[in-house]
Amino acid sequence: MSSLLFILIVLAVAVVLIILSTSILKIHPAISLLTVTVLTGLALGLAPGVVIDKIAEGFGGLLGTIGLLVVFGSMLGVLIEKSGAVQKIAEFVLYLFGKERPVAAMSALGFLVGVPVFCDSGYIILSKLSQLIAKKSQVSSASTSLGLAAGLYTTHTLVPPTPGPIAAAGNLGVSDQLGAVIFIGLIVAIPVMLVSIFFANRLGKNIDIESSDVQQDDQQSSIGILQASLPILLPILLITISSVLKLAKIQNAATEVLLFIGNPLVALFLGVLAAQSQLLVHSREQHAKWMAEGVSQAGPILVLTGVGGAFGAVLKATSLKGELLGVLQQYDVGFTGLILFSFILAAILKTSQGSSTSAIVIASSILIPFVQVLGISNTFELSLLVAAIGAGAMTLSHANDSYFWVVTQFGDLTVRDAYRSNSIITFLQGATALITVLLLSQLL
């Protein structure tokens, strides 16, 4: 048996163990991945001491790069939820689209809110609004619910500062060029959302939901739309400006300032400060409680992300890179092949264990040596790989995914109807995202 074949068998067994332990044994993904990391390192001939050193190196190295990004992103999501900014943005989006396009309005709303807010939380916050809009527009509430769910899901898996894409960017070495990752993610997300709107309308109208008594919340938020949108738009704008300046290689006193405040860490921190300014009417104790909630949400993701970095570090310490080099060159496995492999790997992990974030973190950590062997260092190519992983992590949502049950329960769908609509839409979302990434890879 060749050395490469043995390594690939060990890697395949590692993926199977992760899937079985998380989906059947219900072991936390971080514990599962850490255990598999140790076993993989030992199986591939690394000394126990080297395995431990590489785990510490990979864990600390990745968290040192993106740890605060994840924390600030989580804080931002909690703060704009508590401030009433989400409701204000909802009012504005519905005003823009009008009553005649309720599904598009809810999908666009989910698209915006899903950038900083976890899709589960966003759906719970907006589900009653979705049902109210359906009632006022005289369309099936299943259609508006599916449109909202798809919009949230799209940016949750594709666009930072959602933790999954940030972790993938860190693993693949483009966390300093987060503007490019956001740019590519948004481009890929647009056709995904259009497909979602079409099928939410088409599939939702065939689902009968018993009309519930939904009352409009007359409590108006005291903040305006610009103030409500600022915590989301400010960091994205600053990061994008910084990325453009880096590409243009413009250097002067003004650009130095813009590059500093456009650093993803600084930009997200400014977004958190902007979100805090919306909460001045609340007590300091309440502020502290909500900030702690943001940190608490970030905790499990930080652990999983760090362990993903450890797995990648252990793989890099093996002979995998050298063994892969000759084979990949011999069979001329190019960038397109790596995109397809990234998608399939993330899709297998997502479908089998349920969590999109876990699938993104694990898939991106496995891809590190492949990226190095193929010599991929271009920022846009790496950003496309992040999007390809996100596309796979959409495919598909079913009963082992917590978001599937959030959409089912808060959207008043039966399990059978959720499989016939939401699961189908998530599959189509992933396929659309993959096709878009492949097209962009030929154009950029």
C-alpha cells in the first residue's frame, strides 16, 4: 500500500468517525474533532509529544487570528437584536418592497439580518412578523416563512461576520482580506436568494397552514433606520474600503488611517460600539448582561474553531503535503477540482451531523494541505473556496439540524411539509451557490 493511499484512508476514517460520533453518539463536535485529531496524528506516525505540540500550536494560532472577530461578531448580533434595530430594519425593508412582494421582502430581510445574527435567533425574532405580513398580503404564511428562512440561511453560511465563514477564512489564511471574502460571499448569495424567493413562492403556496391570530406589535423603536443599520453597514463598509486600498496599493497618511479602522478587528469593534449607542436608555447592568450573552454565544464556536485549527496543524505536520504534491500534479487536479471537493466534503459533513458552522470549520481545516500543495494563494481564489465550503454547508437542512426544527416549529409547518419545502430549498440553495462559485472561478 502506498504512503498516500494509507494517509487518505486514515483521513477518510477520520471523517467517518467525526460523522458517526456527532450524528449517532451525539458527542459535541469539538470533543469529537479533538479526539479524532489525536488519533489521526498518531495513526500517521507522529510522536505523542509532537501531536500535543501541534494541537496547542494550531488551536492558539487560529484563535489568535480570528478569536476576537468571532466574539465581536456574536456581540454585534445580540446587541442589534436587543436594541430593536432588527424590527426597524424590517419596517424599512417591507416599505421598500411593498405588500405585493411579501416573500421577496421577507427573504431580503432575512438576507440582511443573517449577516450579524445567527439564523436560528433571527428566525425566532422575525417569525411572527412573517406571519403578519402574509396575513396582510393575503398569501400563504408558508411562503413568507420559507422566504425568511432561506434569506437568513444564505448569509449565515456565506457572508462574514457570521462565525462559520470567518473561521473558514482564518483556516485558509484570508482573515486579513475579509473584505474580499465578504464581497465574494455577497455575489454568490444574490442568485441564491433569487432562487430561494422563486421556490418559496412556488412550494409555499401548496402548503396549508391553519391561520393563527397574529397581532401587530405597536411598540415603536425610538431609533431611526440609519442608526439601526449603522452597526451592520459600518464594519462591512470599512472592511471593503480597506480591501480596495490594499489591492490598489495606495499609501499616504489618509489611507493609513483607513487601513487601520478597516482592519476587520477594529471595524467589528466599531460596529459593536455603534450597536451599544442604541442601548443608552438601558441600565449598565443590562448592557453587561447582553454583552455577556454575546460572549456566551461565541464560546462554543471559539472552541470548535480552535480545535479545527489544531486538526489542520496536525495534518500539516504529517507527510500528507509531500505525498499529495506528486499525485495532484500527475493528474492535473486544478482549482475547479478543489472547489468541487470542498463542496462535497462540506455537504457530507453538514448532511450527516447537522451543523453548518461545524461543517464549515471541519471542512476548511481538512483543506489546508490541499490548498498548500496546489499553491493557491490568490485572495479571490481563497475567497471562492470559502464560498464553496459555505455552499456545501447549506446542503441540506433536515432533522439533525436545529435550524430545521426552528423553521418547522416557529413557521407552523408539519415535519412532512418542512421536508417537502425547506429541505428542498436548502438543497437548491447549495447547488445554486456551487454553480455561481464555478462560474466566478472562470471569470476572476
